[in-house]
Amino acid sequence: MGCIRRVGWRAAAIAAIATGLSCGSVLAHPAPLFAQQAVQADVSANGSFQIDRSYPRYDSQPNSGYDDSLTTNAENSFVGFEGQGYLLVRSAQPDAYRLYVNGKGVSLAGSQANVWNKVDISDVTVNGNNILQVSRITPDENLGSKSLLDVKVPYPKLLDAAAENEGNDGFRLIDQIIQAEIDHGFTSAQIVITKNGKIVKESSYGLANSYAQDGTRLTSGAQVTNDTLYDLASNTKMYATNYAVQKLVSEGKIDINKRVQDYIPAFKDGDNDAIKGKNVLTVKEILQHQAGFPADPQYHNIDYNPQTGKTEPGSKANAALFTQHRDEALSKIIATPLDYMPGTKTVYSDVDYMLLGFIVEQVTGQRLDEYVAQSYYNPMGLTHVTFNPLQHGFTKDQVAATELNGNTRDGIISFDNIRTHTIQGEVHDEKAFYTMEGVSGHAGLFSNAHDLAALTQVTINRGGYGENRFFDRNTLDQFIKPKDASNTYGLGWRREGDNGYYFYFSPIVDSSTVGHTGWTGTLTVIDPVNNASLVLLTNAKNSPVVNNKVNPNYFVGNQFLTSGYGTIATIAFDALNNGSVESNDAKLVDAINQLKDEIASTQQAGGDVSGLNKRLDALNEVLNQRKDGSSIIEGYLNGESTPRVDTSSLKAAIDEATQLDTDSWTTSSRTKLVQAIDAARAGLTSTSQQDVDGLTTELRAAMAGVERYTAMSLEQLESSYKANSDGVYEQGSYEAYQKAYDALHDALANSGDLSKTDGEALAAALATAEASLKKADNQNPSGNDDKTKPNQGHTGEKNDAGVTNDKNVSAARKQAPGSLPQTGDVSWVASAVAAAIGVAATGAGIVYRRKRDDQS
């Protein structure tokens, strides 16, 4: 302690540095290793950077930012990642300086004086925060004012390391789950996972359009690739509008604490507004979703009733706010009545971000899509992110489709100019499409997962990408920190908080994690502490509505785990920590157990479990794929020999089917029912819920049966036969009658399979033909008009008019049933009905010749 002197702390620090901390113990440090970095001379240094300053900082230099703490003038931190990074340096005398990154020397050997030099630092960077030290080691008097060293540090870019991580079992499990769900009815997906500046997982699955408009599953078509664009829906709010606002705030062009009225003077309270607050509404309150606006005023729909929240055809209840013209949209937003006093509660609203989009346009003088493309997407080199993709060189097959039948929710919704075709390449959101021409602050952006991952990296990088600085750290901190009223909201961003958003983001990400979801089925998650992000894009709405009368916004695609986000997100972030195969198998088994419990409790409550069963079938498929060599899965299967499936509906159908009275059914209907019952009984031991449900459907269909025709017997028909032995009837009309008679006769002879519908049609055709019989001009002079008396000749013998004695033919048929169609073969009935009706209706004059072999 004897070396301590009563001096100022700054003087003490200087003395300590000058003497090498010689008083007391000295910490020994090895000499820094100066590796030979690659240097490229005379390069461009245009752009904006996370560090852009000159060294050293001296008090004598105006506006240098000099700090009398001294060592603070030589060091700065920057975001970097292992395996990448470079510096741009320029000096009249570069040899006068020593550069260190994370304490490791960076050689400037090979640098040219007075030009920008690019110095590779990829071998000394670490993941996350890096420390740059620039020290001048030559005495001041030996250097003039030109001795400064200018340094620029760009932001990291994403590197592709997906191939290096193909063996990651967590990523394999994601592939298995998504593909199995597609096999059981899900639509399509794209995924990109990043960690420490690298893309560690990038995959795509399914077809760009998965269903026909009638709900039929498509098995062919354009495949989703890593280049396919998806409709981001509300993720537009973050990666177009929020990023635009954050940049303008960082540049001082927007102050979030100012009133909206300061940027849009016409934004004012109306004289008759029941709730006032627009005059004092701030930009910050809009970003916080506390602006007072309703969630969805449906500007595009004139028949929407804001009071009931329903479309009332012909009512024109929304006439005051209705518009399908973008140049009228802002005035309609201004006219929208507030639902609550701004700042008093949180209501997520599309209107907030439509208004923010207009603020951006007012401040920049550019339409939102033009501004973000010029300010972000183009400088970053992104080629697969855009509004209105069909207007920017993309085809429909390059874009994942959304709703099958326009915006009709499978026919239950209608309004002026509504689309009814499958939406592909156009924004799905109604306000964005009909009112905003595809460009709005709340929706309209399309992207693939790759380019969207680059945009998430801007936040991980603390505000920039490559040689582009978009906003400073203070602005970012202001936007992603929790708002006072809720830790799951920042300014626009949704936040994890204290597991407040775990069901989407996962419970294992850091509490500072931010991101957003999109109605079409999109998710972005950014964990800035762990330098990780997830982009999961789906088109879950590209599927039939489950029940449009119960919930027109719940689609088949929403029944699966992939579109619920949390399962895939949790596996993804866990995989970044190298989750083992065993732990993943345990996750899978546990998920199946939980799902079975949910199915049981839902059934007990009388709920619909069809969607849950689809999930279970998909997970069981994955279980079977992973069971070989897995002690966890084998143990589970041994403990429960067959996965539990719900067979209650099938059992009930079997019980009902065996009690049916089928005496009046056709023979083939009874046979079909017996076969369906046998198949159903065998299916009670199935391990597939999908198979069990299919057998139930087939049995229910067989239980409908087909009623046999019993209105007329063969004997009754034969007793009513009208012969033409004396040429009583005109030949053409009689041939039509004979044709209709024979058709019904043949059918009744095989009556075990004559359905009521077909029998009635044949009888009606015969009645029509009989009513159309015409008397012949050469009737029997004796006046004998007994039309029912047949000739007494042999079977097939012709009468005087040259017409076969068909009564005897009919008798012959009765005696020779082997020539008739066999029981169960009813394919001939339909053609017989058609022929009989056709002949009866037209009275065709074709000469009829009965042949013995015609009887079948």
C-alpha cells in the first residue's frame, strides 16, 4: 500500500499506465500474435457502417468526441460473428498504428497510404460483441495532422451453413413433422433458421397450391422451392412499416412523441365524434396499438355493420367509411370513429399500421413500397421481397396460393367486387387488396424465407446489414423494449417477455425476443441475445374452411401443429443447442401422450376431435419413422402395443348397421353393407385414426342403402301386355312401346337389384309409350280390338305384321333366367332406362327384330 499517493484519479491512471502497473503484483500477458491478415488495397468505402470514425481522438480536435478517460478513446464494440468480418482502414501512415480485435493483433502489412484498404478479420471475430482497439504507437511530434487512421466496420451478412448442419436431429425432426402433416392434409411451408450470422437450416415443403376450389386435394403442380414467395400478411407491419419508421426516427425525420397531426394536418377530431382524442394522438400510441381505433373497420365492404361486426347484404351500413380507392383511404381512416380513449387500453388494429404507412409516405414523399425497396431491400441485395409480386416479374406458380375461393370463405361472404378465384400472387388481406391497391402499412408484403431471414438479421446486427446502417442502437432499444402496459408489446413488435408469447415464439427463447405473426400462416422470431432467428412461412389458408357457418376463419390448414408455430419454433431453438436424438424422441412421445389426453378430454366435452386426430396421425407417422434403434420409442410402443385411436364412432356405426332392416333393399345394397360391416369390425384394431375415420365414413355411406322397386311385379307387367297380333297399332309407335315394355320386363326379371328410382323411371317410360300407341289404318275388319290377346305361335314367331310375338318371348325369358344379368350386376339398368325413355319419347320407327341372344 506504500505506493499509493494522494493524487487525482486521472493522474493515477496515467501514472499506472506509464509505469506498467509496477507497484505490487504485475499481471503478465503474452505478447499479441499478429496474424497475417489478407489486405485488399484501394477499395470503395461508400455506404454506412456500425463503426465509422477516426483515431486517435484528441482534445485539440474539434468535434472528435474526446473523453478524458483516455482509454475509452481507443476502443469500440461491434457486432460480429466467427468466420466473417472485415475492416476498412485509411491513413497517411498506417504503420503508426496497431489494431486489435478481441485482444488479437490485426496486421496492416500491405496497406497502401491514403486509400481505403480492406482488411480481413474473419479469423479473430467472435459471436456477438467484439472489441476493436486502435492505438497509435508513434510519438505525436513525429506525425502531423494527417496521421489519423480512419476505420469503418460493416455489419455482418448471413452466410450459408445449412449443408454443415444436415445431421442435426432437431432439424430432421422438423422435416419429419412438417412433411407428415402435409401427407395428412396440411398445405406447404418454408423455413429458415439462423444462428450467429449463419443460415443453419433452409428447407421447403409441399405444393404452391394444395387444393382445388372444391376442396379436393391436389397431388401435382408447382412445388414450393426456397425461392417461392409467401404472403406475409401482418409480418408486413414489421419488415416494411416498422423498419421504415425506425429508420426515419434514427434520422430525426419522425419523432414518435409528436402528434399524428404534426405529420398529417388533416388528422383531427370531428365535431360529432363521440370519443375525441385524434387531436392529441401520438405516433408512439399508434405503434403501441393504443390509438383508439377498432380492430378492423372493413373499409372495403359497404355492407359491413360496425355495430354487429357482420356483413348485412344490402344494408350499406358501412357507407360512411367504404372505399375501394387508395386515394380515399386516408380520409376514411381520419373519419373512423374511435372505440376508446387513446392510451387507455391495447387493441391490436390494422388501422394503426395503415395510418403509420401514410405517415411514412407523408414524410418521405414516396409510396411505402417504393421507400422500403429503395431504403432496405435493394441496398441489401434482396431479390425475393416485394409488394404486388405479379407486377414485379413473378408468376403465380412462384407464389404460394392462399384462400381457395377468393375472399368468400368458401361462399359464405360476399361484397362488391369480391374475388372468387384462388388467390395466388395477390395479397389476401381485403383492406390491402381492395382499398390500398396491394400496398399498405398493415399487409401486402411478399417474401421468401431466405430474404426475410436477412431482414431479421438487421435487428440481430443492431441496426444494419453489410455496408448499410438503417437505424442506430438507441432507436432499436426504444422499439423492442416492453411498453409500460404490457411486456408482450414493444413499439409494433410482439415480445416474449416473461413467457408471455411462448405459444408462438417458444418458451426457451430469451425474454427480449421479438417478432410477429401473419394471418396467412407466417411467423418470424428474433432472439437478439442468442443471435438466433426463425422464419416459418406457410399458406395454411390455402385449404377448405372447416365449417364456414361456425367459424369462417378456421381452415383445414389451421388444424395442424405447423400452423400453430409453437411446436416448430421450440424444436428449432432447441436444435441450436444440439438437442440429442434421445431427447427429441422423448419430445415426440410426450407430445403424442399430451395429444391423446387432449382428444379424450375434448370428446368428453362433446367437442370435435377431427383436427386433433389429424395431428395424431401425423405424429404417429413420425413415430414409426424414428422407432428403429430408439429405446425411448420402442419402450413406449412396448408399453402400449397399439397407439390409442378413437373408435367410438366406428363402434356406434357398426351397432346401428347390424340393426337395420334391409328386406326392402336391393341385393347389391345388402351385399355392400355386409362387406362394410366386416371391414369396420376388422378396423377396430387399427392404429391409424385416419383409417378408422375412413371406415366409419364408408360404413355410414353403405348404411344409406338403395330401396328395391316393388310397385309392380313381373306377373302384373305380363298381364298388362298389349300384343299387336292383328296389326292393331301403327308399327312405329308399337315398336316404341315394345322397347319400353322389354326394358321394364328385363329389369323386373332381375328385380333383386332394380332400385326404386330406376324402376319408377322404367315404368314411367312404359306408360308414356303406351299412351302414345296409335291405331293402324288397316285394323281388323271384324272390329276385334283385343290388343291383349297374343298370337298362339311358337316363341319368337312373327305375327301377320312381321313383328315378333313378344309375349311368348317374355314367357321364354321367364323360363330361361340364365340369359339375364346376374344378381349384383346392375350396370345394364341405367342404359336400359335411358333407352326406354328415349324410345318412348321419340317413337322411333326402327324395325324391331327380337333375337334370342338379345335377352341379356
